[in-house]
Amino acid sequence: MFNLPRRHVLPIGLDIGSDTVKLLQCQIVGSGLSVVAAARTALPEEARGESPTRLAVAVAMVRKMIAQHPFVGRRVITCLPPEAVQIRNLRLPLIPPAELPAAIEFEARTVFGFEDSQAVIQFLPAGDVRQGTETRQELIVFGARQIETNNFIEQIHRSGCLLESLDVEPCALFRAFERFVRRREDEKDVQVLVDVGARKTQVIISRGHDLCFFKTIDLGSGNLHEAVSRKLNISIEEARALRHRLMEPVEVKDSQHRDPVRRAVEDATRSVMEELGREIALCLRYYCVTFRGQRPARARVTGAEANDPRLIATLGAGLNISVECGRPLFSIDCGMMRPADRLGSMSEWTLALGLGLKAAHRTFAPYDGRPRSDAVHAPAEVVDLNHAVAEMPAAEVIGA
Amino acid sequence: MRELEFLPPWYHVLRRRKRRLRLQTSLTLAVFSGFCLWNFQAARNVRNAEAALNSLRSQALQTENELGRLAYLEQLRVQWRQQDQIIARLGVSVESSRLIGTLESLMPPSMALLDFQIDTREQARPTEGLARVRASQADSTIPIDRTLVVRMHGVAPTDNDLASFHARLSEVPFFNNVAMTYARPRISKDYVMREFEITLSLNINAAGGR
């Protein structure tokens, strides 16, 4: 009788970054997504980075942001701070899925050094790995101390938010782009997601709906700003503003006559960008050698640096695959966002979107893929990605 | 992708308990508010009922006063009706001394009364036809006309005095049927006088009497 569109408002995705706090709430209308409200506020200078007051300041800001913007409800999904989560790759023999959690918990206790019932251990099956004549399953294991988790929850709860779920950054980042995996052939595609943060860069390699590889590289936009700051002898804030200004698209005529400042900035950031590209290339090499099958076809860059065409170009040259700026809010109605937040690729909203989508237990388009069957243990072997990537023979890398 | 959850179970329990506490608090407040409202309403109803009762009491008191006065008036009415009935039955009392005094004031000084007679005459009032039947059915008492008949026998020195006396009597409004029965000469000790007899009547029917 009444053909009203079904409307399901998702929880607020809360991204407490090292220098900004972002909130994004979406709703499912029919078979599509639309933004209900979005808010972004920069943290004060004294509360940025590794400052101990960062979380307290951010929580106070979240309360204000929720009050000042048209968010629906106070349900929030956020992720544990990266410093509170330890991530290890484990290789276990093939054991039944029902026995896997207990085996991982036992192994993780020795790997992470946690004592009984003091930590939350979660894992993601990365895939099967051939090791000699033996097939093992590689797992990405996440561990967080209970006391740190409880402290974080307590802080978030003080903001008046109701925690719906607590996630980790890699999963949330990947979830923002997982919704683009719609067809059966997409499930075999290997995608690379590079999230350039203020202090760290996270490299996520996924195959279809499965997250297969995750690594954190200690290079971020902060390193780029510092390089510019050193080169031009200006403050970090000035370097940030300058780089932000230079990210704006320029006309061809102007680019031909590039100004010395632009050239100086590019010279300053080139080494950092190339270093980042080399690290990502090593990650790709590890993936290609470890997980046989389809090679990565495309890399998406997210974060505030994703709008830097120079970074995209440098990474593209270093990785030998298609590198593009990630557009997490593609095909989402962003009419409710402020015009200033709708500029560019909006890739800085990736984490907040991925967190918010955790409550959407559905796909947003026709889906004909097959669900991943859980990989199906002997003593575990800890894989040190840094050593493994560095020692990987170059001959095994196709396209490198 | 396999979803990971780092939110400890106690948080959901805490939220559930807080929700339950909030619900119970809300319910308690609602019940308490309802009770207070009901109590307030009941108190207001009692106040209104008391005000209505006081009003009714004052009205009843006023009615009682009026009823007392009405009973007194009714008693008076009954008493007066009885008196009226008695008067109607007996007729209006006419004091003889006042009647004689009136006649004396009308008589010439030389006139003397030899005899004075007062009779009360009761005569059924004549009714005809249906009215008589109805009167007899409604009340057994038949209406009676009462008349006080005064007969005066006296002597006057001259006819002139007699005529003058007769004329004065006729002028009195409550004397009816003033009539001279006879007037003849009378000789007593060589004096010739006029002997006369005059009758008159007074209507002594009560105003509302029968």
C-alpha cells in the first residue's frame, strides 16, 4: 500500500587520528548509501601525535561535534588506537576451524607476552602458504591488552557515546573498499590499499573479501612535512600549509613554468616518497612470493596525502602497478556533507566510513560471489614481516 | 571478511544493565508520577466534593430556615383558616355597646327608646341548579347568609325628630334596610308623642366566609 523507502541509520564511525578527529554517519536508503552527517575537527597542536592528552582532548571534541552536527543517535563504532594493538603474522599447520581460536590464543600468549585473561586476541585468516612440502595457514593475529582496551572504552564512554563495536584500523580501512567487491571475478582480484597517515602508513593487501596482508610503515605525511620544513627552513605548520596549497590542481601552462618553491618541495619530499614506495614494493613482493595466485592489479592510496598527485606518481613509478587515489565515498550520496568536506577524493574519510559500515551486515548491490570458507594446526611460526620482506629474493617477484 | 570484535562482553552487559536501570527508573518515576497525579486528583476531587457539600449544607440550612418559616406560615394559615371558618360560621362579632353608642349619636336628645332588640338571622344562600349540586357534593356545608337585625321601639317628641333620626340612620353605610315599621301618636300624662318602631339590618357575613 505504502511504497516508502527503507531507511536504516548506521552507527557513527569515529576516527580519532593523530591530528584530526572525524565522525561520519551513513544510512542505508533502499539499496544505496547516503551520508547523514559528517564532522571533522583538527586537534590542537599540543594534543597531536603521541601526546598523552590526545585522547582526552579528542573525547571532549567528540562530545561537541555530536552536539553540533545532525547525527542520529549516539551509537559509535571506533577502533583501538594503533599503539594499543599488537599485530603478528602466525603460520600454523592446517587444523580444524573449531580448534583454531584456542590454538591461536595459546600461541599468541607466548608471542605477545600476555598473561592469562589479560588480553583480547583476534585473528584473520590470511591464506594458505606452501612451506616446503607442507601447507600451512597464515593468520594475522591482533592482540590488545585488556587494561588498555578498558581505559580506551572508558574514555570514549565519557564522551556520551555508546560503543556499538570496537574494531582495528586495518579491518575498517579494508571494509570501506570491500563494498566495491560485487562480482565473482572481483573476488579473485588482489587490491592494495595504502593509507598514508600522519605518522604511519598502513599497507593492506586483500583478495576479494579477504584481508591477506597488513603492514605498518613508519613513514607518513609528517615525514613529508618535516622534509619540506628542513629543506625550506620553515615551521612544520607552514610546511603543511604549503604542501596543502601545492596539492591544488594547476594548469598546464603553470606547470610548465614551475615555480622554484614547488620544485623545492618536490625535491624535499621525493626521497621520502621513494622510500615509501620501496617499502610498499617490498610488501607486494612478500605477498606475491607467499601467496601464490593472482598478482596485485591496482593500488589505492587513501588518507590526506592521497590528493597529492606527486605521491601518486612516485608510488606508481615505484610499484609498477596502477596507483590511484582511493575514493571511499564513491556512489554514496554526500549531499549532507559540508562543501568543504566534499572536495577532492574525500579519501581521508576512509577509516570513519569503514568503521560505520561495520554495522551494515549486507552488500549494497547485486552479489553473486561465494562466501570465503574459513581456512583450516603444530607449533606456530612467527613471521617477521620486516625480515621476510627484506630477505625476499627479487627473482620471485613478478613485475618487480 | 571475518569481523573482529575487541569490545569486551562486560560492556554490553553494562549497557544492558544501564538500559534496564533507566527503564526501571523511568517506570518508577512514571508510577510515582501517576500516583502523585492520582493523589492530587483525588485531593482535588475531595476538595471539590467538600466545597459542594458545604454549598449543599448552606443550601439545606437555608432551605431548613425557609421550611421552618413556611411551616410557621402554614401553621398560621391553618390557624387563620380555622378562625376564618369559625368567623364564617358564626359571623362577624358586632359589639352591642358600640352599636348602641352609634345609635345614640344619631338620635336626637329628646328621643327615647322604649325597647331595643337585636337578633341574628341565618338564612341559607339561595343557589340554583348545577351549582347547588356541586356545592352539596364538594362540601356538606351549605353557604349561609347572616344578618344582624336591630329593632328599635321608642318615642319622639315630634315627627320632625323622627324623620331626622330615620334620615341619619339611612346615611350610615353599614346599616341596611332601614325601615320604619310604624309611627303613631301616644298620649302620656297629657303629652302627645310619636311612638315608633324602626328596623334595620347589618350584614355580618365574613369576607371569605360561607
